[in-house]
Amino acid sequence: MASRQELSDFLASIERRAFKHAMFAVRDEDASLDLVQDAMLKLAEKYADKPAAELPMLFHRILQNGITDHFRRQKVRNTWTTLFSSLIPKDSDGSDYDPLDMLEAQEGSPRAESAADQVERAQVLGAIEAEIGKLPARQREAFLMRYWEEMDVAETASAMGCSEGSVKTHCSRATHALARALKARGITL
């Protein structure tokens, strides 16, 4: 059974990555924040009695189910609101707000680098994030769990509900697609 502190530490460590994960999937900041918050609450309410080692897999399954449910709800809503949405003007205030800008930098981050290096790094990361966002859903899910969440193949397969071979295939295709796309942009890592 995970202690209260272990659960709290896990949720604190996963929040930013989970937000980005949800953001890649739904491309809406508010919905992403809601999905992550709901996943965290469900994990704390229903699975706090599970061992700490199982928390990452459970959390990611809850988050993926929430994302799937989000798209189902959107499909129903879009059926009724498509015509009305074209009449509503886009509000320009707050459209470029990024909640991650409000979070403090993690300790050990390169604060002493030049402004040019910071801009270059931001541009490269933006390009990488854009290309990750273009991946097919299963490839993106496998890639993020394996390389961003640092889950092993078995954990990723369990969280995704597929075989280990499928995880390897999705990850391989994702890394090759990302490498090609980044090379086409002139980015070599």
C-alpha cells in the first residue's frame, strides 16, 4: 500500500508531464488541466491502497480513459454546436497564456545560459513537441510512456492494454517518424 506521502510525491512528480501528455492528445489547455486533475483525483480516491510501484501504470490508464471519454463527449457536443460555433468570435485575450510559464524552473536547470541558447533550445523543443503532436495516437502514447515517463516495455504494454511487441513496434515507428521529421527541419540531436 502506498503511503500518503508516496502518493503525494508521485502526483507532484507527474503533473507537468501528464499535462503535456494530455495537451498532445486534446490540444486544449483547459481540457488538459481538467483531465489531469480528474485522473489525479480518481487515482487518490480509488487506488490509494495500491502499492506505490503500480501507481504510474494506474495513473496513465486513468488518464488515457479520460482522454478517450473527452473525445466521445466532444463528438456528441460537436454534433449540436458546429453551426453555432461559427457565429462566436474568437477572444484574443489570453489565447497565448501557458500555465507552465507560471511554474518555477526545476532545480538544476541551466539558468546561466545565454539568451540565444535559450531561444534556440525553445525552438528545438517546440519543433519536437509539434512533431510528437503529429504522431498517431497509439504511437504517441507508447512513445511518451516509454521515453518520457521512463516506463519499461511491460509496464507500457499493461497501461496501454496491448502486447509488448506492439509497444516496441509503436515506439520504433514513432522514433523513426520523429527522426525523419526533425531531420527534414534541419534538427540533428
